Amino acid sequence: MAERKPGKKQIGNISAVPFRGGADTVHERALIPSGGFSMVQNMRNRHPGLVQRAGQAEFNTTADAALKTLTLHQFSKGKITERHFFRQDSDNDVLEATNNPPTANTTFGSEVHSGSASPIPASWAELDDLLVYSNGVDQHQIYAGTANYVKAFIKYDHASVAPPDIPENGYDYTYDVTDGQATTYANLSSLNTIAAFECIYINTPIPANRLTWTFGTSKPNGTA
């Protein structure tokens, strides 16, 4: 009988699986294309590839034993860098954090809104750098933060017509004073008084408690 010699069997090339499909929890596993996963836990897609989630960190070293947290929301503006972190308690009060995450605090922060009894978990929404808060029992609350660009800035200059309630002509400097650029501005160097039918109109989304001006090459005016 001839001696049997061991041989080699070609089983094919083993290729890497690209991590491009992400997690698909809707379709059957057999229908998920190569590179997709029926479940991904503690990982975050970076396309391509996955990275481990950073996990959790303690935000308050002193717990509030009397009240539960109903909702949390971080208000983050897009036009300027401004953030506020809010907590709705089970007694319907809203507190603002002393520091924004991930900076830890002892207690959460100070109360900024006192709501009525029997609340539901609030709805938070952001529109054009304004925060809208609705808790189901109180009037809706609108919060603009501590700094906002104006909505309109009009310089009115007419030879004989007094400034109307709503101007229909003038110089619209809205874009120039809200684009965040130092090279654009509103030129008020020739602005006269209201008695000479000249003034400026400034529109804000909610009643303003102050206006912050940035002056470039200014013209001193003792009556301004």
C-alpha cells in the first residue's frame, strides 16, 4: 500500500470586516450587510471604525436626597459660545448648574424658575438661540441666555418725516452687526438727533434688559 502523504488545503483568504455599517436593530440579522451589526454596546461609530464610549463621571458630589430629577437639558447656542445646564426637579423647580459638564460640583446649582405643583417631565426646545421650556402646568418659559445678537439694526435718516413705529426706509445694518466680524459695522458717525428725524431702531426677540456695544473708530458725542 502506498504511503499517504499529508497535503495542504486552500481554504481561501481571510479578509477584514470593515466597521462601516453601524448598529441596525430593525432588520433581521441575516439581512444586515457586511460591516453592520445587530447591536453595538458601549461603542461609538467614527466611520470608519469604532471607539469605546468614555463612560460616566460623577457630576455632583452631594446628592439631593429630598428631590428626584425629572429632566436635564443643556442649552447650547450656535451663533455664540454660551452654554447653560438645567435640571427640572420633582417639585417642578428648575435649577441651573454652577458649572457646565464635565466640571463637577458639590450640589447642582441655584434655582432659576419656581413652577407649580403636579408637573410632568418638561419639554425643552431650542429655536434661533432661544430656549423654550414647557412643563405642562405653567405658562411656557422663553430664555435667551446672557448674550444674544439683535434681530434687526436700522439707521433711520429722513429729511422731513418723523420716525414711524415701523421704518420703511433707512440703512439696514443687521447683517453687519451680527456676523461676528470686526471688519463690518454700523456707521453712525453722521447720526443726528430725533428732532432732526434721525434715530436707530433695534429689534430683540424678547424684551432686553441691556445693550452691549462694541465701538471701533467712534465719533465722540456728549449727548449720546
